[in-house]
Amino acid sequence: MGLTSEQEFTRRERLHFLHRCHTHVDEQVRYSNLKASYILTTVGAVFVGCGAALLGPKIENPLDIALLISGLVLCGASGAASCVAIFPIIRHQSGPTTRSLMFFGSISAMSVHEYIEAVSELTEGQIEEELARQIHTLSLLAKEKYHWVRISTAILGPSMLLLFAAFIGIFTR
């Protein structure tokens, strides 16, 4: 194709960089799901533990009741934020969106033959553009997911403190 070895090296390195970047961002998306799942597991354990603990002594102190209810409400909000982190809603920028040959939704909308043909017609420049676009989309997804993981974590801490205070009051009175 008439390229010098320096130009070819640059293309190879650029594709290698894009591939590494895609892999890294994709791992961050998966890791955010893991974090949100851990928070959901904690929230579930708290609700089960509270249910089991409430089978014990009758709660009569209004402060204990208020602490318990506040803690459970916050714990539930933390769980809800974790669910949003696992299943976020990404708002696409307005304007025409091009079909992505890397997104499962676009791929599944084509027949296998259409997909093979579309991929076989790609130039190196188009492959680089496709990778860069997918990296950007995954980065937006990771940012949104981590936003909700942070909110969930920030709510879970005070929730645990309120519940701890409630149980100290319930079981020491």
C-alpha cells in the first residue's frame, strides 16, 4: 500500500492503544457491577438480620423505633441506588446515532450475513473510529455506574450507624 515502516508502526500502535483502552474501560464497567452487587448483598443481609432481630424483644422506645425506621429507609435507598448502578439509563446526546458494529444491540438487529459483510467492508480508519466511539460510550456508562455506586455507598454508611444505634437501644433497654 506504499506505507513506510514508521507509518505502519504508528497504525499498529494506535490500534493496540485503542484495544488496551477498550479493555480497561470494559473492566471498569464490570467492576462497578461487582461493587453494586456487594452493596445489594449487604442491604439484603441487613433486611434479613433486622427481620430476625425484630422477632425478639418488643420495641417500645420511640427513639429506637425512629432510628430503626430511618436506618431501614436509608438502607433501602442504598439498595435502590445500587440497582440503578447495575442497570443505568444512559442518555445519548441528541443527533443522529450511527450503527455500531461493536454494540450487541446493533449486531443483533442484523443478520449474520449483514454483519459479516459490514465488518469485511471496514477500513483501518473506520475500525479505529468504531473502537474510539465504543470506548467513549463505555466510558459514559462507567461514569454513570460509578456515580450511583458512590451514592449507594455514601447512603449505606449512615444507614449502618443508625441501625447499630437502634439495636444497641433495643437490646440494652
